[in-house]
Amino acid sequence: MPTTISPLEAASIPCAGDTALVALIYKGKLKSGERVLIRGVGGVVFLLCKLQNL
């Protein structure tokens, strides 16, 4: 988890949220200031949209 997220906040993110975070940061190498194109929203993608704004 990013250091900007408190343990309490991290505990509230379900498995799908963690999967989205790994896809964005660790696999996609997303860096601060970069943009993400989201082509559809539902389930994991909704969480991805929220996480990319952190």
C-alpha cells in the first residue's frame, strides 16, 4: 500500500481494490501526475478510478 494511506484506510480496501492498485502502480508503472484512460466502469474498474486519484 502507498505510504499516503493509513492502516485503517488500507484495511477497508477489498481484494479488488488491491488488485486495481497493483495493476496501476506496480504493473502499469503509473507515476504521480500521469493520466489513466478508463474505458468502462464496474466492480474493480470503479475502485481503480477511485484509487488513481489518491
